[in-house]
Amino acid sequence: MATQHSRSAARLMMAPAVILLLGWMLVPLTMTLIFSFKKYLPLRGGDLGWVGFENYARFVSSSAFWPAVSATLIIVGGVLVITLVFGVLLAILLDQPMWGQGIVRILVIAPFFVMPTVSALVWKNIFMDPVNGLFAHLWKFFGAEPLEWLSQASLQSIILIVSWQWLPFATLILLTAIQSLDSEQLEAAEMDGAPVLKRFWFIVLPHLSRAMTVVLLIQTIFLLGIFAEIFVTTQGAFGTRTLTYLIYQRVLESQNVGLGSAGGVYAIILANIVAIFLMRIVGKNLDA
Amino acid sequence: MKNALRAATALALVTGAAQADTITIATVNNGDMIRMQGLTEDFTAKTGHEVEWVTLEENVLRQRVTTDITTKGGQFDIMTIGMYETPIWGANGWLVPLDDLSAEYDVDDILPAMRGGLSHDGTLYAAPFYGESSMIMYRTDLFEAAGVEMPDSPTWEFIRDAAAKITDRDNEIYGICLRGKAGWGEGGAFITAMSNSFGARWFDEDWNAQFDTAAWNDTLTFFNDMMQESGPAGFSTNGFNENLSLFQQGKCGMWIDATVAASFVTNPNDSEVADKVGFALAPHKDGIEKNGNWLWAWALGIPAGTQNVDAAKQFIEWATSKDYIELVASKEGWANVPPGARTSLYENPNYMEVPFAKMTLDSILSADPNNPTVDPVPYVGVQFAAIPEFAGIATEVSQEFSAVYAGQQSVEEALEKAQAITTDAMEAAGY
Amino acid sequence: MARSVTNQRKALNTALAWAVGLLIFFPILWTILTSFKTEAQAIASPPIFLNFDWTLENYAVVQERSNYMRFLWNSVIIAGGSTLLGVIIAVPAAWSMAFVPSRRTKDILMWMLSTKMLPAVGVLYPIYLIFIRLGILDTRIGLVVVIMLINLPIIVWMLYTYFKEIPGEILEAARMDGATLKEEIIYVLTPMAVPGIASTILLNIILAWNEAFWTLNLTAAKAAPLTAFIASYSSPEGLFYAKLSAASTMAIAPILILGWFSQKQLVRGLTFGAVK
């Protein structure tokens, strides 16, 4: 349908975005690849020559590697499940007729505007501190021993903090989707005597599947790279060292850029595996 | 006439430019540095130079300045660095040597321990803003009530018994508060200094990791047992700041930490227990001469390559001078001056009236970075080893230790992992 | 509306929704309240909810220590600049993807999104070295470009999904009337896409405002935004809950207010093509 002319115009218009992103991807990626094959220790004079695959071998053989991969997947998976489940429930709730809907919506979306650093600091100190935190007071009020959140339930705590930040995003997208649901269809089902659960399962949920896919895709992209929440709270201790954090430790704390770069390449591979996996689901659901 | 005017204007511009530089200083958000920031006007009034402050939390600061110095980014004219970084960076030629400071500055007045730790091959590379060791701060009232008397140089066994006696969990009083937080500068620093007093060491003379020794097992077991008995809830995430808060709120019977904390816990504005604090030397193990105290200085260094070396040097001379100490004393009182850097401060009768002055000096003098352990070691540094790899290794090792404190693994498991981590990292670095 | 809603049910919904809303909002509310307490009251046991001596002292201390306005201004420039620049670059790209799709369009889109998965820490050294070479360390322009590049995939994707919903016949008609490509975009397409563009801009301002890795690592004194401001208040010595709360409130207030005022626009466009 499109003419040759509009095709070349289209290409021209796409060019700036594509070229910029290509540069943004290729330049650092190439440098990362080069560093990953080198012994590169900034505090020992920088570039100390090629070492082949030594960094790659060392990075995976480190006892920290597999726990880091699993911590990454647990955090990403945990947050996704929580935000999707509660997001759907919250979206349905907010879609009901009520007084002060606008204000409630404002309250619910607020956490999305909070900087990750700020939210991590506030949660860690003001809420989860085992002596002065609000939770500790609450636990003591009910006569329980205060929980040591960030050490005894470290992964759960991080998932809680991150979910709190992302729940508004999921809720908003799902709410917009639910509002576009044909209410006559629901009413017809109600008339036919279909119970609430059935209506939810066969009408609401299928209608939301596209929105859920979008939430899944976008959140995964952001969650794979979470850093501030871990840096501020546990600094990678107590099993919360994700792949991103492990790379940070190698590059900045150990000042081993070669080793960290090899880790970076692994992280890219992991991200791409996740991406292909996502694309399988998303591709079907999104006629992009 | 016109030309003369123009020449005069040009001259004024040139001299004006030479006089009024703007220097950028990266610093930590510790109380003494924030006070220094507040006094910047005095420096500007004296020299005409303006100062831009980049104040960051310690971990962020380290990451920021290390990236900048290794890549020669040139973002800062002065960096606040410690005893760990200074000799390494100095050896790499990344810092401007401070060998031509003015006569009034009196460089020989700097405490020898501090000067030594901030030098490489006898050249000073960063001037100490304040220096510290560690010591015991304890609640005199609680000790009295429990009928225990603190000796000047207690043993670890005594500390453990006393802590157990004082602990009163129902009233949220914990016998002892110590750093359990992961990080080489947090829990890592404490346990390393403590291990010295148990006869342990990080490396033998051939740079082999020593976590498989009985001395390390004793250290970690003793620390963990004592803290489980008498420490506060969640001590595995407590660092300096957390313990300071707890102590100021009257929740700790003892706290072994940086000597600079003494001025915070005795300051009645912040501390509920200001008039009930006693001081003692950090403990040692029965039969071992070494005490478990460290040596540290926060110092100001100039990255090589900065355009504003002269202005930066002027700032360093101002901020680490005797006059600066006088200035702070006149505004905030002697207890709040930056301690531990100059000999003359400890000869000042006004300062020696401050209750913790003598114990601070004694602690500093008893730490020996060149000879930190019972058995000989190839490294310099008491609570760290001044090699570039140490920060990374010690952070990971201390994370394993913190997992012990949180009850997630045993002492043996942690030491085994620590041994593997250290061996692997040293291999990667080419030892 | 045929479904009759009893007031009773409405009241139940209201109560439940408000309870959940307040629960979710509570951490922010508590932070704001704490910022008006003294340090001692901030850690008081049992916690004090409202009946404390309200004080502005923490804000005064924070303001005295840091030049809040400068951090704020840098945040505004970086978030606003990067978003605008991103939209300018993304509109033509999204247009061509939506209206002149080729077999590779979907791949290009997914590839763009995948660039967001590069772990930032891994490329800190390369980027830092490039910034030194270009002399743009600690400049707003450098950050504007980097943050723009980080968010560009999201911008392109959001715009693409809005453009796709615009019926092609309208464009055909405009073309029949002899509109050039430029006119078509400016006079026909853009007005129809305004809600979409508005919510794209809002979402990306939020994302840019909260970006804390690059903004912290590529700045020193001159271009540092509010993320760096916050980094000087985390865990200082002594009691700090009240001051931390004040600094936190100052860092999030502008974006929170913007978000609340524009939430209708934000919500309307936040569909990512998921609503049909």
C-alpha cells in the first residue's frame, strides 16, 4: 500500500532514533566486550593485556554467580506476581462505583512518583529498622518479637519495597484496560446468573490479558536492572545479591573491570533469554 | 589613557582570575565535614576562593571518587579519602604530593601515626582532617548498677561477662552494641581489628588467605556468641550510625567503635546519656598483647591533573590547620573540634579537659599499621590491608560473616567461603 | 446504566478502596509527617501520629546545608530536557513505524526495548571514559542526552501504540487534499495524538526524575540533580529520621504534585496499546 517514496521517507524518519540507540548500544557494548577479554584493573595501572576467556570462566565459577542469578529471578518473579495479582484486584476495586474515586486513585498511584533511592531509604530506616522502625513498634504493640526485616527476610523485604513502587503502575494500566470492558457483556452474564468468580475468570481476565502482558514486559525490563533498592538496604548481603549487584561489586568494589565486564556480558545474555521468553508470550498478545 | 585603562582592566582581570578560583570538593556526610562546609565562608574571606561542595554518603562517595581518579576524570580538586586509599593512589602517582606546605602549617605537628598512614615512601599525599582509633564507650551508670568495674585495658572475656550482666531485654538495654553490617569499612573493619587481638591475620607472608586458621574461628565464634547473648536485635545490619543512634538513646551498655563517636555520645543536645559515658581501651584476648583497635583518618588529597592545585592546597592548609581547630573550638566548644590529627591538640590544656581526649590519644598511639598482627604480615594497615583488592574482598567476606550473625549459616561455612573468595580474588589479581 | 447500585454496596466499596488507598499511601504520609517532627519525636516509642510539636526546623537545616534550588533546577532541566528531546526524535520514528510498517518494524521495536536491558553498572567505565573524552562530565547536556537515550525506547513504543490507533483513512484523506508529509504530521497527526504525547511526556518525566545511577555517577557539583541531593542525607551520623524525611519530602514533592495534577492525562494515555 505504501509507496516507494513514503517508504524511504519512513526510513529517513526512523533513522535518528535507530542510529542513536544503535550507538548507545554498540559503543558501550563493544567496549564491554573488549574489556571482558582483558585483565583490566584500574587500581593496578589499568589495561594489563589480553587474557582470553579467563574472566568469563572466573565469573561463572565464583560461588556468588548462581545464587546471584537465582536472586535476580526470585526478585523479578516475585515482584511480577505480586504486582499483577494485586494490580488486577485493585483495578477491579477502583473500577467500582464509590465516593471520592479520584482521591483514592491519587493515593494509589503516589508510590510510583517516589525515587527508588528515597523509597529504599524510607522503608529501610523508618519502617524496617528492627529497633526504631514503625514495624518494630507495631510488632511490639501486639506483643511479638520485632522482625529483623532486612536480614531475616531480606529477599521478601526487597520484593515488598519494589512491589510497593511498581504496584501503582500495574494498577493504572490494568484499570484503564478494565474501564474499556464492555459493561453490557458483564451485565448479560450477571443476568444469566453467572457467579462472580466465573464472570471474573471468563470475561474480565481474558479482557485484561493484553494489559497484563504489557505490565509484564515493561516491569521486567526495569526490574532486571534494579540497583538502588539493594545498594541502600542490604548492599547485597543476606542473599540479595542480584546479577546487577554482583557486577557492581566486581567493577567498583573490587575494581576489576575485566571481570565485571564479563559479568556484564552474562547479564546481557540473561536479559536476552528473558526477552526471547517474553517475546514468545508478548508477541502473540501484542500485534506490534 | 585609553590604553592604560585597558591595560589596567586586563591586569585586574588577570589577577582577579588568579585570586578567585572555584574549587570542587568531594566529601563524606559525616558531622565534622558538614561543620567544615558550614565554615567555608571563613576560607573564602581569607583567600577569595569559592568552594563547591559535593557531599555524599560514604559508599556513594567512594564509588564516585574512585571512578574519577582511575579514569582521570578531573571532576574534583579535593577528594576526601581515607588511610586505605591514600597510599595506593599516592603510589600510582594520582595524588599531588603535599611536600611543600607552608611553614605556619607545621606539618611536623601531624601525629606520626596519621602522617605515616597517609604517606607513601615518606611523602605525604593527603592531610588528615581528623583521625581516629577505636575504643570502648560504656555506660558508667549501668556498670555501677550491675556492680562491675571497667578496667583501663579489659579482656574480651571480661567484656562478654559484663555485657551479659548489663543486658536487660525487657527494657531494651543491650549489653554490647557492635558493627555487624556488611561492608569492609563497617563490620569488616571491626572484625578485622578484633581478629588482630585474637592473633589472627588476613594473609600470611606469601599472601595466602588465613581464614582456615583456628584464630579466625575463635574470633568469629566469640563475636557471634557474645552478640547473640547480649547484642541488640538485628545487629547484623547495624553499622556505625545505627549503633550511634542506639547508644545515644541509652539502649547500649557498651559500644566499641570509632573514637570520634565520643564527642557525639557526650553531646547533651543529641545524647540522652551524655553525662554517663566512660571510656576504655579496646579489649584484647587474655595473653595476647595486641588490642582490637584500629587506626583511620579522613584526609584531604588533591588529584593529580587538577587546574587549581594552588587554591586546593590553600584549602587543605586552612581545613587541617591549628587555626581551623581554634575556629571550631570558638564556635562549638573544644569537645567538637576535629580530633586525632595534630599533636598540639593533645598538648592543649583546654582540650585535655575533654573527658575522652586522653583515651583517644592512647588508643591512637597503641595502633600500629606497620605491625598490626601477632604473626608477621606482608601488608600495612590495622583493620584493612592496603592493597587495591582488599575493599572488594573484605566486603564480600563481611557479607558472609553478616549471614552468620543473621543465623543463616554457621561460622565454619562462612570461613570456608571467605577462604575461597579471598583465594580466588587474589589469584585474579595475579598474586 | 442498567445495573442498579445500592448505596450500601457503594459504601462498602468506598470503605474498602479508601482503606487500601491509605495503606498504600501511608509510607509517604508517614515520611511527610516525620519531616515535621523533632529527631527525638521521630523515633519516639510508641510512635506519635499527629499530636507532636510541628516544626520546620528540619527543612531549615536541610536548606542551610544544601542549595536545594540548584538541585531542583538541575532535576527539572534534566527530566524536562531529556523528555522533550526524546519526543522530538521519537515522533518521526513512531510515525513511520505506525503508518509505513515493514516486516522488520516489530523486530526493530523489540530490539529498541532490549537495549534497556543492558546493565548500567557494566558500562559505567566505558561511558565515563567517553564522557571525559567529550568533556561533558558534570554537564546538564551530557545527562540530558544519556537519560534521553535510556528512555527513548519507551517513548518510541508508547507513541507508536497511540499512532497505531489513529485510523489510516484520515491520513489518506489529508494526503488526497495534497498535504505534504510535514503538514500531515503537524496538522493532522499531532493534534489527534496529543493525549498520547502528553502521557508519554509525563511518564518519561517521572522516569527521568527518578533515575539514580547515571545522574549520580556522571555529576559532581554543577549538574547534580535531586538524586545526588538525597545521597548526602542517607545515614549521616546520629539521629537522622526527621532530616531524612524532610530531604525526602523535598526530593519527591515536585514530581508528586506534578503527577497528581496531571494524573488524568497520565492515566488516559498509559495504555501501551493494551486497550482496544
